[in-house]
Amino acid sequence: MGSRILEARGKSLSLDVPQIMGILNVTPDSFSDGGRYNSLDAAVAQAKRMVSEGASIIDIGGESTRPGADAVSTEEELARVLPVVRTIKADGCEAMISIDTSNPEVMKQCADAGAHLWNDIRALQHPEAITTAKELGVAICLMHMQGDPKTMQIAPHYNQEQGGVVQDAISFLRKRAQLCEEAGISADKIILDPGFGFGKSVEDNYDLLANIQKLTQGTSYHLLSALSRKSMIGAVTGQTVAAERVMGSVIGAFYSMQHGAHIVRVHDVKKTYEALQVYLAIKQAEERTLARV
């Protein structure tokens, strides 16, 4: 079996072992770290810190997508993210740069400034999004969501007779990916994300996590898991403060890596990197055991 590579705009990243995507929210209102990194100096320092701790992708977001969040204008989103991209690129950032946006114009300007990956919670459903992604040559991450951030957590529901949330996510993501391929985006540039916390109950989230490998089963798409500090962690641990949900988040990332996730999107890079090293040591031990049989 050949190596699994994510390549975009001259940047290559091996996914033969799981990679860590560090979250950099340059917003005043994100659910866990809103306001902490919305100055340029703080954002750049945090990007450097996450790379030094083991992140190979930095995901920069200028619009909060927490439940109940309002949309922001193109101008405001660009004012938040574009200076960060330009600065970390000029500083020689070794990580792949991802932009967490649904706005084609934001992605275009960020790609021109050096970004490689388009991480879209709306799965490139903007009328110009797929064409823009193809023209830019960026890698793309397509996420499953029921509703939109403003309303998604108001009584989310899935038809159990039709496979519930797992089948809904598989069907939606496969259709979106197919549309991207038909537009000329190669499968090895496509990442699928089940969308934990986006229009899902606690039970829905754990059903998805327990079946996460099914999202890309039988395909060459890459798989991303993003559950860091989310309410699904707090719901089972009793931890109401998002920043205190580190242990549960790392365990969720570890499980995801065990079950096929090529990328884990996290706030706590250092602790996740340590968990990744334990995971890799276990895998190496398994390989040694098999070699002795």
C-alpha cells in the first residue's frame, strides 16, 4: 500500500501517521478561547507555540461557529485572519496553514497569502466554493452539520430507521466529496469531518465517534476528528468549563486515531502530541509482535 499524502499548493504532509491540527481562533467569541488570540501578536505567538509542541497544521478561524453564533462580514473576517496568515508565512511557518471559513473570498485572499487548506463547516456549499477551491489548488475539509451555527443545537434529530446520524453524515459527506471530484478536485485532497457538536445531541456525537471509521471506509478520502473541549466531553465528565475538558479531549483524540482518523483538530497540542507518541509506540509494539509470529 502506498504512502498517504496530503498535498496542496506546494506543501506536502504525510498522513501515514496521524497529524495534529492546532486550533487558532482569532475571534472575540469562540466557545473555549474567544478573545485570547484576537490580537496579531498573541495569534502569531500561539501559532509558533503550537508548531513547537507538535502541530503540523495550524487552523485559523475568524468567525465563531459555536452554537448560537452570528455571522460576520467578509471584511471583518479578513481583517482577523489575513494579517495572521501573512505574518506566520513571512516568519517561515513550517506547518500547513488551514483557514476555517465558508467564504470563498476569504479563502482566496488567504491562499494568495500562503494558506494551503480550506476547512469549511458548510462543506463548500456556497455557490462559488467548489470552483474556487479547484482554481486555488487547495486541499479541502468537508464537515457534516445539521442546520447552521445559529440554530443547529435546537432539538437536532435524525431518522433512526434510515441509519440515524451515522448514515446521514456518511451520505452527506460522500455526496459533497463526489461533487468536488466531479469538479476536478482529486480525492487525495479531500478530508471528511463528522462535525461533532454541529447539530447533534450528546448521543449522536458518541454514535458518530464509535463509528468514525465508516465515514471514509472504502474510499481514499482522509478523515479528521474535531471534538476538542466540546460539550460532548463536558456532558459525560460533568466539566462545565471548556478549558478544563483537556483529559476527555485527549482520550477522544486517542480513540479517533485508533479508529482511522488521519488528523485530529485540537486546542491542547502538547498533551495530544504526548498521546500520539504513546499511540505510535503501541502500534510499533503490535508490528513487532506480528513479526515474531
